[in-house]
Amino acid sequence: MAVTTFQEKLRSVGARLSSYRGAETAACFGDTAREFQALLEGAGVYDLSWQAKLVLSGEDRVRWLNGMVTNNVRDLALNHSVYSFVLNPQGRNQGDLISYSRGDYLLVTTDREQAPKLKEIFDHYIIMDDVEVEDISDQLGTIGIAGPKAVAVLNVAGIDVRQVEPGQAIDLVWCGAGVSVARSALPQMDGYEIWSTPENLENVWDALASAGATPAGSEALELYRITRGVPRFGVDLRERDLPQETGQQHVLNFSKGCYVGQEIVERIRSRGNVHRILVGLEMQGDAPEAGSPIMAADKQIGEITSSARVPFLLGERTLALGYIRREFAEPGTEVRVGEQSASVRALPFH
């Protein structure tokens, strides 16, 4: 479990720490509802100690990684990125990651809890290729900021991101130290990440907080993630899931050439739709547990993967993500979860 001096910083500003995505990080700063509102309506700053970073070097790195993931790494512009899945030969999801073209190397980011398995998969497929994989997670720390006022807060702190495109990373000198700023490659999450050495993260955190960002913990991030309809690997994205079942069509590129699992993905596309798909659901009452069956006419038609009682300003709502048979996936369809009635909702939730 990764614990650095930055965790002590978080404690000093009132954080309660817990494990999240493979690292010790702030769960809450005392008011999860307020932290969630900052992400939704203002600007929330949060620790990303759970983000792992792998550097891929060697002359074959681009060709090789392009053959390992579902999206197009080969044609990435310098300092741009793409979100992808890693599949097994049967087309089942083994993990997700973001790949950045950084000149003479590729930078791959994922969750720390995924990193060991992904590195094992990578090592298995590096045979005669000129590719080296190095884990630099402890050398390059990350702070995130999201919300409609995030750009304004960053500008006040002296970090100008107004020209940064989705998926792009820029390098700059801030307060005498080198930092990189990356805008999210996930279309549902338009936030920013600041990468720097662990010893510089405290200064970045203080500057963003002083500029108006509200510290937010992982509990608020989970509420925000579910509200934005963003599936999480190991929770909503499971190893038994096919890419088209997850509804994340932006991870698939059908013109990039061969990659592990491509035959299954292409077969699904040519033969028609999958039988189930990830959807949003809204219901009354308490949030159901993961694995709770979704029912229609006394038959199970799916299951819940994530859920939360979400504290919106106009009142709490119970929202969930889950897989459901395609014929029931139309927004507005009424189903049941336990004793509760539920309605299928389009993602992201509004």
C-alpha cells in the first residue's frame, strides 16, 4: 500500500484516509456532500495517489502497444492520449488505461490495483520486441481538479490551461518547478491532472486550495463518477465483460489494425449487437448492493454494479450503474431492484 509524505499533508488539512484503487488516500474532508457539490458545481481538488504510471521505451514501443490495446496508439499526436481497454484473446476485458505519446517514450496511466496485472500481461507479450516497461508511480505524483470552475481556479493559481485540448498534456515551469498538466481523455470526465515530483505536490495542492478549489475525497469522487456514468474497472468493468457490453464505444478503433482480442470485437460488430449493456438506473430508497438482481416480470434481466445515494442540492437521488438485457435498455423502461421500482436512465445522469 503506497503511503507517502503527501498523505501526511492530507491528514493535516482534515482528511480521513482509507484505501481506494490500490493506495491510501483521502476518503473525506469532513463533508462528502459539500465535496461532491464542489465537483458538480464549482471546483474540487483531489489526491490521485492511486494513479499508477508506466513508462514504455524502446524502438518498438508504439507498434507493440498498438497491438495490445483496443484504441489507436499508432497515430497519436505528440503529447496527446487515448483511453483503451486491454483484452484477452477471447475478447474479455483485462483492464483499462490511458496512453500518452511523450516523444521518445509512452506514458501509460491506470489504477495502482490494476498495474501489477497489466505489467504481467505486458511482460508476457514482449518477446522479441524492443520494449521496456518501467513503473514510475512513486516518482511522479498526481493531483486532480474537476468541476465547471476548474479552469478559472487553475488560472488564478498561475496554471493556464485554456488552450489544452481533451486528452492533451502540456509541460510547463510553475513556481520554479517542472509540472505537467493533462486534460482528461475520458469524454464523460472533463477534469485536469497535475503531475509533479512528490515533494512539489504540497505546493500545488495549497495553490489550488487558495485559488478556490474545495478539497474532495474518494467518497465524493465515487458519487461524481456514478453521476457522470463513468464505469470503473473491477467494479463496473469486469474481466467477464466484452467491450461492446460496457457501452464505452470510444475505446474501440476499427481501422487501426490487429490487436489482442480484435477478432472477437470485430465478430460482434459484424454479427450485430450484444445481448446486454451497461445502463444507468434511478430508484427510490436506499442504494442497492452491487450484485443485486434487476428484475422484470419475475425474471432476472441484469444486475447492479455500482450505486449511491447522491446528495444533489434539490434533494437526494438513488442512482446506479448496472448491466441489463438490451431489450430493456431503453431510457424510461420500468424494472425492479429488490422491493424497489427503478427506471432506466440515459448516461450521464442529469
